[in-house]
Amino acid sequence: MKTIYELIRYHFHSYFKSSKFVMPVVILAVVLYCMYTIMPVGIVDSFSISCVYLFLIMVWAGLSYNTLEEPVSEQLMILRVRSETSYYLSCSMFLILLGMLAALISTLFPVIQNLLNHRQLFLRPIETPDVLYGWLLQSASAFVGSSVGALLHPRIIKDRKIAISLTAFIAVMAVSKFGILQEIPASRAILWIFPPIAELNSIFAGEDTYSLLKVLEALGILSLYGAAASSLRIWLLKKRKF
């Protein structure tokens, strides 16, 4: 565990020392400002929208993080810790924590805005479970996004134009899947392979408050997909040597 902890610290240091975090932060700030300057808004609806944009932002973060470290540096770190699995697992855990941090900002911003606007931002009073469930769902959505973004590592697909195009296609399909399913129900046989972000729309459609069972259902779906994508990445990277 100490090795994993040190590796996660190393990833955080490398990421924030670079400029790759700037654009995701700027986009997050712009989206939050645009979303919460109009009031009142529904708590469940606004947090569901936040799940979508956090997914997209973390797809970008995961994709850009793949190009942060040079292959030689990566090899040296793996040799130093003597475990490919530990190194790649620490990458996934770093992205999870980064997503949780982004989700925390995305959750606390409207809470603070609500206080500054004399509790008039939301259609109903926001409660502690709303904040907790909103943060968990946004964290899970960010986890899926970072897992998808990091999946097509340069060693898995060497042509970066193809990797970026495929990642963008996957992200677009994930967001638009709900609409496609409504128009073509038979497409479910194929569309299940894409990230389950659109499923949040069907789970929480028309809801004014969070139901614990529905939250657990959504968290389970998102977490399983993110874990599967992260595991696939680790397996492929161990197969594709330097």
C-alpha cells in the first residue's frame, strides 16, 4: 500500500506540474458558472447534467494523461517499484481521486451559490443526502470518463489521431445513447458496450428527490463499467510491452 500511495503522489505531482490540468479546470469553471447563474434549478436534474459534463471532462483528462509521461520514465518507474500491476493500478487510482476532486468542486459550487443567493438557487431546500448522493454519482461518472479516456493508451493504439477519434466517438455515443434507444430500441443489443452515462437519464427521469435504491443502482452500474475499463487497460498494457 505504501508503494501505491507514493505512486499516486508521484502522479499528482506530475499532473499538476504540467499544464494539462488547465483546460479541464477552465471548462469546469465555465460550465458551473453557466449552469448556476439561472435559477431556480432542480437538484436531481442539475446534478444529473453535472454527471454528463464531468464524464466528458474526465474523458479528456484521462486521454491527455496518457501522453504526460515519456515511455522511458514509465519504464524506469516500473523497474523501481518492480511491479507493472502496481504502477498501472496507481494510475487508475490517481484518475479516480482526480475525478472525485472535480466532483467535489462541482457539488460544492452550487451549494455555496445557494447560500449566497439566500437559498433560492434550487426548487426545494437542499439537504445533506442530496449533497452526498450528488457527489457520489458525479464521482462515479468521472471514474467512468477517466477510465474510457485512459483506455486507448499510446501503446495500445499508436496512432494518436485514431485513438482520439475513437475516444471521442465512444464519448458521444455514451451521451446520446438514451436518445438512440428511444428511436431504435433494437440498438440495445449493440449500445450496451458504450459507457452507461445515458442510463442516469432513465434512472432519475422525473425525480425530484433521490431514492437510495436508485442511487445504489446507478453507482453499481457506473462503478462496474469503470472497473471493467480500468482492468482492461491494465491487462492490455501488460500484454503490450514497451
